Amino acid sequence: MATGVKPRVKVPKTAAAGDVITIKTLISHKMESGNRKDKDGNKIPRSIINRFTCDFNGTSVIDMTMYPAISTNPYVEFQAKVDASGEFKFTWYDDDGDIYEAAKSISVS
Amino acid sequence: MKLTRRDALAMGLGATVVAMLPMRLSAAADDAIMAYTGGAEAGEGDITLTAPEIAENGNTVPIGVAAPGAVEIMVLALANPSPDVALFKFGPAAGAQAAKTRIRLAGTQDVVAIAKMPDGSFIKTSQSVKVTIGGCGG
């Protein structure tokens, strides 16, 4: 179980219908690549977030597969098109089976 | 200066090594790209990879990719312990087929972005990034 994992998401509060908005996401996670060695010379096993998805009102915006080459505290910035008010759901999937979620609403006029 | 047999031999050997070198390097690169495309060639197209020319810290290198109309974009770092970096799949609600993230680069190398288009074809672009401190823990 990965501890201290905290997601942070930045979504505009309002937008006009048809707008393309920028969404910024950050999650605190060590992203242990599996290449580091501990002081005895043993490899520290890989333990990363391997997938990040974002849906808007149930429709997929982005589905990103992450590999060990993604930096610690993964930052992902992307664009979404909004045509109606609704909710963004963000999900991060950990190697160890944990799932981290966040949600943000947006009001579209 | 008189061209001795020794000199001619040295020149010949040197020329062969130089000719072979670029072929060997791009073969490894092509392997990684082929692994993603499943053997298909990736050509030129409207795909952009934004990455710094010099990355101060290989542990966190900001990159951006964009390929209008693409179904997904794969990012590879050819000289990392493992070349796969990220695979971005864009859904119907995406505002643009573009994304930014931060990656680890083990050392100076080429970063490659390959986009899969709706018709099944692939386009690619690459950029060389100089890394002063490597970021893969090796």
C-alpha cells in the first residue's frame, strides 16, 4: 500500500460550451523505477503508478500508460473539450493495486 | 607524404568503423520503434515533440507532445534502461491530441514520439536532449 499519495488537480471552474480547457494534474508518488539500489546493492523493486485516466461525464478524455521513466510526483497536463456542465473524474492506478481518485466539477454556460 | 601500406590499411579500417557505427545505433532505435508499431514504418507528419535541448536534471525533464487527429502517442527514450516512457490515448472528450508531462532520462539521448493515426499509420518525430545529471538511478 503506497502511503502519502495525494492527488492535486487544476480545472477551470467555468467555461463556455465548446471551449477547450487545460487541465493540470499532479500526484505525489515516489515512482520507484526498479533501477535504484539500496545500500546493500540490492535493487529496490519497481512500484509506480502505471495508468492515469480522466473522464468527463463518463466520456474518456485521456488514458495514459505510465512507465518507470515518468518522474517522481507525476505531472500530467492535457486538454479537454467541454460542451455541458459536469464532472471530471481522475483515476490513478498503482502497481500495488491501489487506486487513487479525484473529481472536479465545471460549470459550462 | 608517401602513402605506405600501413597507412592505407589504417584508413580502410577507420572508414569501415565509421560506416558501421551509425548503422548499429539506428538499428537499436528502430527496434524500439518497431516494438511499438508492430513492424510498421513511421513516417513524417504533423507531430510535435517539445523537450529542452539541455536538461539540467535527468530526474525531471519536461516534455510535451502534440499530434492533431492522432489516436494515441507513444514516447520513447532510446537510451534509458527501458525505452518506454509513456503512452497517451486520447478519448472523444479530449480537446486536443496533446499532453505534457515530466520524464526521467538516464543520460544524453534521443527522445522519440510516435503517433498512431486513425487509419492505422504511424508518424514520428524525435529530439536529442543533453542531460547533465542522469535520472534513472543506475
